[in-house]
Amino acid sequence: RFLHKEVIRQETYVMDSLKARDKEESFVIDKKVSEAFMYAFEKEMARKSETGKFSFSKGQREAYKMMTTDKGAVCNIEGRAGAGKSTVLEAVKELMEAQGKEVWGISTSGAATKNLAESTKLEKGKFNNTTLFNIMLDSGKLKLNSKSIVLWDEAGMADSKTFYQVVKHINEAGAKLVLIGESEQLQSVGHG
């Protein structure tokens, strides 16, 4: 009653289209390969650590496995600041790139996008704020494909229109979307 029909259409599209892609297997990595890579990543992190020790927590392991071995074209990673989301995302990025995938990073704000890029070691040109990301996709300056994975930090801060635009591009390319955030995060300024 109080929502514009276009907003309802966009939100319905997002929900229905992502649900329709929940059985896709194009981004599923063999469990043995995924696990071996995770252990190698932990070993390398321990080598770099001042204490010589490093291992993922139970929650980090579950998030890593969900992003790398579960079916579906979208997944959601939720955790408080400092919980280790960025470290898990770095491992996932490295594994996916080793498997021939292309990893992109986006966020609603420029500062969060920069932090995501630094913490996951994304190459220059592989990260943008959501506004620029959508503009570049709309203009054809950036192209996603069925090997693209988009890490979307602070996804909960996006308004309905931005969320719709990103999801539409993801779906059209056959790409994977990883939504990252925390429940105490600021909400969107726009509607939705």
C-alpha cells in the first residue's frame, strides 16, 4: 500500500531470481581440493605470524566451506567487525583465482571498498563502490561472466535499487555473489 510498484517488482525479482539459482554448481570446488587449500593457507599465515601459529576458528571454517563447496550462486557471510571475515575472504579469493575464477570486490562506501580490497589483496581495477560498479557494467566498461565472483561488503547498507541493479548484473552474467556484513551494521539511507 505504501510502496511503489517498481520497488515491489525489483525486490520480487531479487528474491525470486536468487532462489532460482540456489542449486547451481558452477562455483562448487571439490571438497578435498578446498580443504587442502585451506590448510595450506593456514600454514602460510602461521609462517607469516609473529607467534608462528594460525588457524581458522570453527565459524571461519564453516564460512570458507560454504563459499567454496556449497551449491548456489549467492551466499551470505555475517559476523561482527574483527571476527575474521576478511581473512576468510582472502583465502576464498586465492582459491577461486587458482581455480580460474575472477574475483571482484564492491561496497556501498569508498572507504569500505578500499578496506575490502586491502584486506583481501584484490588487484587494482578489481574493486569499486557499488555506484561506480553499476555504471561501469551498464556502460560495458566492465564485464562479468560465468567465472566472476563478486564479494559485496556491507551489502546490508545498500538500498533496494542498488541491490536490484547488482543482482541483475550478477544474474545476466551467471556470476556468483557473496554478501558480507554484520547485523549491527547501519541500514540503507535509501528505501529498502
